Amino acid sequence: GEFDCIASLEGHESEVKSVAWSPSGEYIATCGRDKSVWVWQAEDDEYEVAMVLNSHTQDVKDVVWQPNDDVLASCSYDDTIKIIKQDDDDWRCHSTLCGHTSTVWGLAFSEDGRSLASCSDDRSVVLWRDPEGCLAFRRAASIADVHDRAIYSIAWGKGRGGVEQLVTGGGDDALCFLSVSLDIGGGEQAPPAAPAVCGVQARPEDGTASLRVVGRVPSAHGGDINCVSWSTFSSDDQAGTLLASAGDDGTIRIWRAVG
């Protein structure tokens, strides 16, 4: 099929790094090297600026929408994640999540929108939870040294039987697969204090979730893996088994889970 360009949105002062439609289809979010996040309102093929947010202090790498609401998350070279929401007619930064010690490259929401996973140049994956659904995300679990180099992309999916799973792609040319356990309940002992990040003392993990590396594909590409994406095909025998990855080697590879 053929596609016609019906609009060109201009406003960013340099490279635009990410673009995402809101679940309602009413908004488009963009971010770029100019440290800004933009929200554009779409109506009848007309696109108007609804918000320009300059809460990040460095390049903004990724923007993702919560699956069930017009709530936005962004991540940046400033090591932080911003949760952005609409308040009446205004958009504002609702909260800042600090849990990484270097650039946060990618984000992925769970299907219900109450969990958020982030990946970073520090080679870790952090899981954030909002169990009450009030956008009070706090760090629930983390796992270090998932890759040997920076982690550039992360995607959330469900495997057979509805098992929550993550996949990551990194600068070590590898794919890593993680299982996610949610609502496991905190222990009786208080969790250990978290290291200082983003210039502040991070809150300790609440122990209500866990992450575990369950698989790895070394040399999945002949260069950095820049993007990973699960198929959302809902057939019972296909759900969570098909994965696409894109790399610096100029290839897109399709993977199928076996066993």
C-alpha cells in the first residue's frame, strides 16, 4: 500500500529521538536532544501543540504512554524518568523517578499500566510499581549487570500462561530475557538502603516484585541492538513467543520462543 504525508510537526530544535501515540489516539508525544518533551493534540488531521515540557536537563531518549490512560513517561541522559500527566487543561511533571546511575535509554509499561520497567547505560533494569493506580510509582525491584554493556531497549510482554516477561537489547549485541514476579509481598525485614542516584538518596526497594534473567542470546546481532518489540498477536499458541529486534548491523531479526 501507499501512504501520503498529511502533516509535518515542527518545533524541536534538534534531533527528535522518539514518538508515540497515546492510547486514546488524541495525542502524540515526542522528545529530542533539545531536552524537551512535546505533546501534540490530534483532531481531524490537524495537530496543535498541547504542551512543551522542559523538566529534563539533558537529551530525552524515549517517551511511552501508559496503556490505559493518557499518562506519559519519559527518560533521559540526566539519569531520570519523568511521569507526566494532564491536570485540567495543563500538562505537568507529576513525579521524578531516580533509580539509575547513568543514562536511562528505554521504558516499557506493563499491560495494566501499574508497572514500569527501565533500562540504562548502567547495565541495570529497574522495575517500578504503582499498585494503587494513583501514579505513586516506587522502585519495587532491580537487577544489575544484565548486559555487559549499555542496555538500549526494553519491551514488556506476556508469555504462555500469562507469565510476565521482559526482553532487553544492548551494546553487547545480546538479547536478554527476564521473568517478572509481581505482588510477591514484602519481607519482614526492611530492605537495604539504596545507593544515592540523581543526586539524592533513592528510596529502598519495597520487595513486592522480583526480576530474574532466564535466557540470553549472545551475538544476536553483529552490532548494538537498538530496539526490541514483542508481537501482540493474541493467539494462545503464539502469545509472547514472537520477538523482533533491530541492530546496528542493518538487520531486523524475528525470533520465536522454543520449548
